[in-house]
Amino acid sequence: MVPTHYYLILSAVLFGLGAVAFVFKRNIITIFMSIELMLNAVNLAFVAFSQAFGKVEGQVFVLFVIVVAAAEAAVGLGIIILIQRNRQSLNIEKVNLLKL
Amino acid sequence: MISFLQQNAFWIITIVKIALLLFIVLTVNAYLTWFERKVVAHIQSRWGPHRVGPHGLLQPAADGLKFLFKEDPTPAGVDQFVYYLAPFLALTLSLTALAVIPFGPDPLPFKILGEQVYLWIVKSDIGLLVLFAITALSVYGIALAGWASNSKYSLLGGLRSSAQMISYELALTMSVVGVLLMANTFSLQGIIEAQNNAKWGFGALGWNVIAWTKNGLLFPQVIGFICFFTSAIAETNRAPFDLPEAESELVAGFHTEYASFKFAMFFIAEYTAMITVSCLATILFFGGWLSPFPPTSFWTFTHYIPSITLIPFGLWVIYDGIRYETIFGKLILPAVGFAMFAIGAVLLAGVRIAPLHTVNEFIQPVFWFTAKILVFLFFYVWARGTLPRLRYDQLMNVGWKLLLPVSIANVILTAGIILWRSHS
Amino acid sequence: MAESLVSPALLTFFVLAGLAVLGAGSLVLQKHPIHSALSLIVVMVSLAGLYLLMGAEFVAMVQIIVYGGAIMVLFIFVIMLLNAGEEEHTDFSQLAKFAGLPLAFALTASLAALVFKPDAGVPAATQAFIPKATEQISSMLFKEFVYPFELTSFLILVAIMGALVLAQREKK
């Protein structure tokens, strides 16, 4: 059986990689995908804990996280389409009208 | 050596089963193309392939050789990785779906390497969900193929195909929920077992399509079956829902820029998906491997139905072969006919000879399963030959505005009736 | 055959975990958004494999069907429709590159170190799988968590309406 902290370290590594992609990438869609990667890392931690404690509440919460991520992806991609339509570019440095 | 085999018996048997299943499925695919061409041709009052080999039976082999030797051009400006990934993905996913399909209930009557060998590769508690997961992933093969081809026709065809597939996935999944409510399990073996309690033991009545069980009439899943089969035809991009790959519309849709072997991979993926969906339709709605006749002693003559069909068919093939035009046909067809006759006779001899009796009993569920799959494959081909194509907006309207509400209504009705029955 | 040091479960874990990390790394390093999307699909499928390894079969299949089969398809559609090209090279502050990456490693390492402490509060798992997890999930979804479950349906409805409104063409 695989010890639980192996899963948690994998979750931390994936979260870190998602954070790196979030900070360093310039394409809006790729930034959005890194958010999904971070959510997945958190899901992995939830399921690992659910197995460790022997209760299924962790897995139920994972289902809710997946549903919320789906709703967020739908609305977020709608916003991204609007940004592309208004700014003709998917570069996040061009979306800086609120910058001082 | 023997001890190594015996310790890893599970892995070795699984690998051999996978290889055998792939071989059988690819052969069935090839002859399914022959079957389709022949049936569509006869519907259209023409002959279909009848030159290559007797009755055109070697046409699939000729097609396979053609695919292997044809020139394989790669268009300029394609994204190399995605272009090569798409057909590979489509084929792999289609073939993976066959791993969870059970072909019979009992293991082989003898033990191999000390292990019982069952007629499935994976017995899973969530077999049905695995099939839905693979259906969901197979959208990628088409979407990526359309995009990677660097061509307007392909991109539009790919987008239309994948939009159609994800729309009909919803109706597909909802139409199965009625069956799940009646079977209480996701495992395919469990769903078949739940259909085993027919009224008066008369097998066909217990199937989910009629659902007349010993406990009373549950909700017959007729609407569910019609929604499922229609969504499945749309899901596999077959006629009458094949606008994205119709030749007069978008050249060839998402597989325009794919030639020879890569096109063959898409082709095999589509036909394997047809076979998988037919297997699923029989398992979910028509009792899988269950015989339509009761298991009582009066009806044991139905155990010889395989022989009763094979023996006259073999004799007819021999008769047809003797009078065939070409010499090759005069040799091959009687041989094939004789083989069929021999198999039928051997199974019939199980009346008297004990080991052949176990073989006959073992063949029974597999025969019924195969027969039902062939009926559904014939429906697929029949629909292709008969029905006109739906226009794309009509297609999307049917998917969202007709099938989805009807399948949700089916779920609500089934749940209501099951709840009412459990209360009364 | 002698008992090997690495049990099949551990070997499967390392294969799937390696695949997940490779996919995530590829997401960071690829230039074209479609390659990043494909790498994210690889991550999701390998995570589904890990869920299966932990015995959470229903969650694994839901992950593939919903995340891998619906959300990522949406991403790929948007990338195709918006014709997102490769990333152009723009100026980057050197501080971000030289201080940011080490800080990211430091964040990950500190999270990992927290977990490795012996009294981290994570009990050793008593059993490999939770038996009948699917039944327990379904009974929990409809008994204790029925209120959040129905609320998610409203959430999805709101998201659909929002996406429809956002993606409308302007009325001339």
C-alpha cells in the first residue's frame, strides 16, 4: 500500500507547478489551465485523506470541487472569448487598462 | 519455466486474452465493412463487392492491403505531434472500451495454468462508467484531427463532429440511468444478472426492454432503448447523423487530410465503436447473454438452436459453392460450408456425448450474445442504407430539444414507478 | 520469485505520479496552448489512475468524464476557435526568473516537508480501499449533502446563463 504522504507530496508538487505556470505564462488560456491544475492537485489531496481516514466525505467534496471547476471553466472561457474579441490578443499583458 | 508460468498465470492469461480479443475484433471489423457494403448495396438494388473472392469475401483483405501500400502524404503546416496523435488516440480508445465487455457468464470448462479463465478481460464494479469515460475521451480524436490538419474543411468538420458527439453524450448517459435504477449496480455483469428474473422464467420478458419480472411489471425501458440507440448512432457519427463526414458536404470532414493507414485507423475506430455500442445495447436492454427462452426442462431443445442454425446454413453454403462461377469459389465456399456444418454437427452431438455437451452448454450464452450483437449491427447498416441525412441544425435540435428531455422524462418515470412498487 | 522491494502498488504509483509530473512540467514549458491542454489531459488521466489506485473508483471515472471529457474539450474548442497561436517572446523581468523559480521550489519543498513530519496528524491508512465507496458516496450525496448537491445544480444553471450572455454577439 502506498503511504499517504507520497500522495500529499505529489499534490504539493503539482500545486507548485500550477502556481509556476500561473505566474510565468502569458497566454490567458494557459493561465486558466494552470488554475485547473491547481484544483486537481487539491482534489488529489482530498482523495488521499479520504483513503487515509477511511471516510468518503473527502470523495464527496471532490465531486463538488469538480462541479464548481466546470462552472468556473464555462464562465471563464466566455470571458476569455470576450477579451479576445475586444483586445484582439490573448496576451495577458495587453489586458492592462486598470494599470496605474 | 512451468513454475514461472504458473506464478504469473494471471498476467499471461490476460495478455493472451487481449491479443485474442484484438484479433477477433479486428477481423469482425473487416467483415463488418464487407457486410455493410453488401447490405447497403442490396438495399439499393445492386450487388456490392462480388469479384474479389467468392461473394466479395476477400474484399476486406484487398482493402487492408490497399491501405498499407497507399502513399501517405502529410500536408504542409500541420502540427506534427497532434496530427500523428489524433488517429492513434481514436483507435486506442475505441479498442480499450472492449476490455470491460463480458461475453459470457461462465469461465472456460477447463483450467489454464491453474486459473479459471473468464470471458472478459476486466470485471469491474463500474464497468458502465468506464465505457462512458472512454466515450467522453473519444471526442478528442476527432477534434484534434480536425484542428491539426491545417485545413478549413477539416477544422469545420472536426468542430461539428465533436460538438455533435458531446451533445449526444448527454442523452446517451441519461437514457441509461433507467437501467441503472433497475439494476442497482454499474457493473455490466450485475446488470445482466438483474435481468435474469423474468416472469414465469420466460427469459425475454425479464429483459429491460420489457421488464416483466417475478415481482411485477417494472417500467419497460423502451423509450430508454430508443433514446440510447439513436444517441449511439449520433455518437459514432453514423448515418443518418453523419453530416460531418459526408462527402458532398465537407469533402470528408475531419479525416480529409488523412490518407492510407491513418485513415484506416479512424475507420477501424468508427466500426469498433459501432460494435461496442451494439454490445452495450444488448447488455443494457436486451439481457446480454441471457437466452430468451425459459431454463426449464421442457425448453432444453432451445439449447440446440446454434446447431439448428449452423447445419442448414453450412449445407446451403456448400450447395451455393458447388455452383459458383470461379474455381476459387468452388473450392473455398464448400470448405467454409463444410466447416460450419461440422461445427453444427459437433454441437448437436452433445445430445449423446458428454464432453461435447459441456461445450454446447458453454457456447449457449456466447451464441445468444453474438446473435443479438449481429441484429444491432444489422440495424446500424439498415439505418445507413435507408434514412436520409439530417442537416446539422436539425441534428443538434434533435439532440438537445428532443432526446435529452425525453431521456430525463424516462428517468423520472422509472424512478417514480420503482418507488411506487417498493412502497406498495 | 523473490519478494521485490517495490510492490506492484508502489510501482504503479511511481509510474502514474511520474506521468502526472511530466504532464504538469510540459504544461509549463510548452509554447503552444494546445500542447499545454494535451499535457493537462495527461495529468488528469494519470490522476484518475491514482484515484483508482486508492480505491476511489467513482471519483476516478467522474474525473475522466467531467474534467477530461467535458472541461478540457471546452478548453480545446476555445483554443481552436480563437486560433490561439504560439506564445510570443516578450520582455520578462529578470527578478521574476531568478527569484521566482527558486521561491516556487521553496514553496513546494516547505509543503512537502510539513507532510513528512512524523506527527503530521495523518494516520496510516488501515485498509487499501474503502469498501463500497460508490454506495456510500451516493447515500451521502442524497442524505447529508443533499443541500449542497441541489445548490450545485443552481450553480451550473447560473454558469450556463452567464456563459450564454457573455458569448453573445452584440446586437446591431
